[in-house]
Amino acid sequence: MRLTKIHLTTGFLALFALGLAGCSTPAPTPDPVRGQAWFDAVLDDEYKDDDSVSSGGGTTGATITITDVKAGWYAFDRACQGTTEATFTISHSEETLGEGQGGCDGSGFVTSTVELPAGEISVTATSDDPSTWWAARLRHTAAPTP
């Protein structure tokens, strides 16, 4: 009888240990690449080392300001990473020059062409998702053809 109790106790302990092993917390899922690493990866193309290109970004609501912009046509590259879309706003002297929206799947960037006045240009991105990261870049380009 005593031997049966030992075997039953050992069996229950083994099942209990297996149950605990099966209930362990799963390995954490790595966070998506964010911040400077994401920013660098998204804008990693032939313009990344061009000193005439101005770029910046940050979290939703952040503003970048580019000083001494020369009047002319610019390619406006923008991207975001988050769960919803973001609205990008380009301003000059607190006057909105243009807005554009885009999804934040983080797979790359969207480019549009804008004509900018000389002076200080600000770019802001806003989103309903407070964890959104965004990047924007202005680079000289030719006027669009009609």
C-alpha cells in the first residue's frame, strides 16, 4: 500500500510539474523597429547622403522645421508606422501650405510634389494612434509636367 502511495504521489508531482511547464508565459514578441532605426531604414535610398535634402520626423504631433528653404519645387517624401493613418501638414509662417493623409503600414514612403516659398518650412504629422512614428523629407525636384 505504501508503495502505491509513493507512486501516486510521484505521478501527481510529475503531472503538476508538467502542468506548470505548460503554463509558462510565452516568449515576448519583439517590438517593431521604431525611432531612428526605422527612420533610417525607410529613407534608405539614393538621397540618404545628399546634403541638400532635409529630413526629420518623430512621434505623432512632433514638428520638424527646415530653415533657409529656397523657393521652388520639392518632392515631399513621407512615411509613418502605426495602427491608423496619419495627416502630414506643411506650413510656412503658420500658414498651412498643404496636407496629405496616408496609411501607416511602415512599408515605405509616399511622395508628392509641392511648390514651396523661400524661408522656414515646418512639417507636422498627427494621428489618432499616439504611438505612431513618422518621417518626412523635402528634396529639390522639377516642376510637374501638365
